[in-house]
Amino acid sequence: MKYFHRFDQMEQFAFGPKVTSSFGAKVPGQRMILGLAKKAPGTGSKMHKHNAEQFNYMLQGTATAIVGDEEMIIKAGDVVYMPPDVPHSITAIGDEEVIFLTVKDTFEEFRVDLVGE
């Protein structure tokens, strides 16, 4: 179907294996991408930035999030905002898998840069 989607019936894939441990499924729109992402306990993303604005809404688990010069322990119900070109990283902590919804704007020339490498 074109307008209705079920994450549990979609192909699951690694979002960016060189940058993050996140995997799951994404629904691309014309100007936004909605994803359901998962991180195994003890895994996360390298510090990176991209030219897309992004929101993550935590559904399950606990993680350490760093955005710019701010750091916070996040859990279900928390929202993380990552402005374009601001370095950020999210790492799953504890014994439970982290699950979150992610919304990112789209670009014809999406760019991701690792920070400090």
C-alpha cells in the first residue's frame, strides 16, 4: 500500500553501519522520513552530525544522549532534538533493547560526517 504501513511487516535493515548500531524500518515521505529504530544493549552511534534536522522519541529502554554540549540519560517518553550540523550520539545502556521513533527531514544530498575521526 502507498499510504498505510506496518513496521513489523517491513524489511529491517541497518540504518548506517559505519556510524550507528541502529536498525529497523523507515517510511519515506516527500519531505520527512519516519523510522522505528532499535539499538541492542551496549551499542550506539559514533559522534556525528548531518545536514538533516532530526527528532527521536524514546519508546523503550534507557540511553545516554549527547547533543552539542548537552548530555542526558533518556528513557521512554523522552524526546531528543538534533538540529542540522550539531554533533550528536546516542548509546543504549542497561540490559534492555532501546526502541525509538525517529523523524528526519529529507535532502537530495543527505550528508553525514563523523566528528573527531
